[in-house]
Amino acid sequence: MTKVLIFCKSCKISKSNVVVFQFFFLHLQEVHENINAVKKKMDLLMYPSVKLLVPLVLGIAVGDALGDDVSSVYWWIMTVSMIVITFVVWRKKYLQSLLLLFTVFLIGGTFVSMKRQRTHIQLPNTQITFKAVLLSNPVIHGKVIQTDLMVMTEGEPMKVKASILRDTITNRYQTLHLGDGIEATAYLEDPMNFSDATFDYAKWLKRHGYFAETFVFYNQWQKTKVSLRQMSFLQRTLLVAAGHRERLLKLLETNLDSSHLAIVSAMTLGDKHLISKDIKEDYSITGASHVLALSGLHLTILYGLLIFIMSWCEHILPRIFKRGISELLILFILWGYVVLVGMSSSVVRSAVMLTIYSFVTLLNRERLSVNTLALTAIIMLVSNPYNLFDIGFQLSFISVWSILLFYPLIYELIPLQQKKSLVVVRWLWGMIAVSLAAQLGTAPLDSLLFRKSFHSLCC
């Protein structure tokens, strides 16, 4: 900086220009430091969770691409063999690290292969009579009603996408509600695509836990009592939660009109069947469609409210509401709400991230980092490898990762930290910087998805 001042004096530049040069070079120095910070954040060697996530993702992708060509038995054999080899070469640290990453790759392929094998069930070729429970309220679609069934079989129960032909004379279909048991006679068929379909609906059903599709005629079903013992504890819990959600929805119906009821039920209970096409179009035009779908936004608001309430309780009753107890109580309420709204993938993803955030806070570590984000992705991929192919999963993690990396760099482009009087301007620029950082990361994926959808529409 002294060299700059000497140069300015020899050229007889005014003091105001010297100040401008000083400010300019200081700003360049800050930007350079921020760029170095971003480079450090992008260095995978600094984040152990990222180093595990990358081979896990590659393993899941390769395992899904290979399909049935490589069975889960071969994946298991390769994984166990690689683990043994990794322990044998324990003296060669560099080689052992590479083998460990390859082991994680094989674990990813094993998980997705096992997941795919569970969905491949030999269905009967003839009509069968089965008992089932309705997992959702029937929705009228043309001449049929569509609903999700949990079909009780000799082994594990199967989730089936069902279409039931309506009887418009007796309207007996109107007696069917969520949680009802039925006995029906029909074919159970593998999910299939339409001949001119561009979207792989069959694969979508498989990845979302549906084992079969069925069509039931109006005279081939009747209501009956069905035992739920075959269902897992989580499945029974979700069914009970769905019943409570229906009761809350009826409570809202008594206090709200139809238009407000549709929006409130979607934003609070995740029930979107009351939303009309006009409302969807209005929110789509204004770019606010995401508000109608329960996601991280709604869960983060709830989490913030719970933190505010618990902090107030800690001041009043410090002996009862201690820090650790408050965090556990917040997480208990948070996950209770997640179960109540049906545990959709977007809500579960946000809940897992907030749970890790809470535990990291208790450990006095960096609350939100690339490492924490990668750990969240690992947990969700291990629990369900098909999450990798969910567009919401991809956009969520890419956007948050992009914000963590690029937000500081974008925000520092305009030096407003030293201007205490420009609080509103700094806040607005911060919001703009967050949006730009998120768009910077998601733009490649958005363009790819848009290009595919546009090509399918044109062709």
C-alpha cells in the first residue's frame, strides 16, 4: 500500500483519489481471500463425509444402471472380499485409503441391488382374492376411483396402486375411506407404461415402494375387517397418523371456507387433494408453487418457532428446560409432525438435516457445513438408495451446497459490512446473494431437466 501512495504522490494525484485507490485495493484483497476460502471449501480432502459420499453415489448409480445383470449376491461377495483386502494391506496407508473408497463404492451398489431385489416379486398369473387396507382416501378419476392399498399376502404386505370401477347406481364406492379394510378379487400386475409414454411411470412406482397395480370391478369387492399384524410398526404408525390427519382436516373444514381450506390444509397437513386447478395455476404464475408443498421451508419455520418457545422456557424454568433436554424435546415434536403429515421425502430430508444440525450444535461444532450436508446425504442414501434419483433430493442438496460455497463470495462483491446505516440494503443484498448462489449451483441440473422435458413435449 505504501508503494501505491508513493506512486500517487509522484503523479500529483489528489488525496481523495488516493483514498479511492486504497479502498479499491483493500476490496480486491478481500475478494481474493474469499476466493481462497471458497477453494478450500471445494477441496474434498478437507471433508471426510464428502470423500465417503462421492463413491457411495457412484456405486448406487452404477448398481442401478447394471440392473439385474449383476445380482445382489455378487455385490455382497465383491464387498466382503474388498473389506478383507483392505484389512490385509493395513501397512500401506495410501493403498488402503483407495481400497476403502472402492469398498464404499461396492456398498452403494450392494444397497441399491438389494433394494431392487425386494421390489421384484413373482406375482400370480390368475385372479386372486385378497384382503387389503386403504392407505389413502379414494380420489375420483373418470369412471374409477384411485387409491393406495396395502395388500396382505402370505409373506410381507405389498403396497399396490389400485383403480376401482365406480358403481354410479348404488354409489357404494362412497363408503370407502382411509383405513377401511376390503376383500377383493382381481389381478395383481407388474407396473406398466403406456405405449406412447415418455415418462417411465413403472420405474417411478417401483422406486416409491409400489409392488403392483390392480383394477377392481365394482362388484368384486366388499368391506371387511383386516388384521394389521403383518404390517410393520412404522406402517401402522403412519396409518394411525393418517387417521389423525383426517380428523384435523375435518376440524379445519368447520372453520374455513373451501378456498382457504385447500391452501391451509396443503401448507400445514400436506393434503393437496382439495387444491383446484385454478389455485395451482395462480400460484404457478406467481412462482410460489413451492409454498403449497410441505418442504424444508415449512419445517424450518416450525423449528425456529420451537427454538424461540424453548429459549423462553429456559429463562423461566432453567432447571427443567436445560439445553440438551430442550433440543431433544424440539426434535421429538419435529419428528412427530413429520409422521403426522405422512413422511414425504422432502419433509424427511429436511427433518434429517435439522436433526444433524441440532446434534452438531450440542457438540459446539460448525452448525451448517459441507461436511454436515454430506453426512445428511449419506444417511438418506443408506436408508433408501433410490433417494438419489429423486429430483427434489438432487436440487435440495445441490442448492444448499452451492449456497455454502458461493454465498460468501457473492455477498462480498459489494462491501456493505462497514456501512451500519445500510441495514435494509445489506439484508436485501444478502437475500439476493443467497438466491444467486442457489441458482448458480442448480442451473446446470435445471437446464438438463428443462431440455429433456422440452424435447419430450416437442417430439
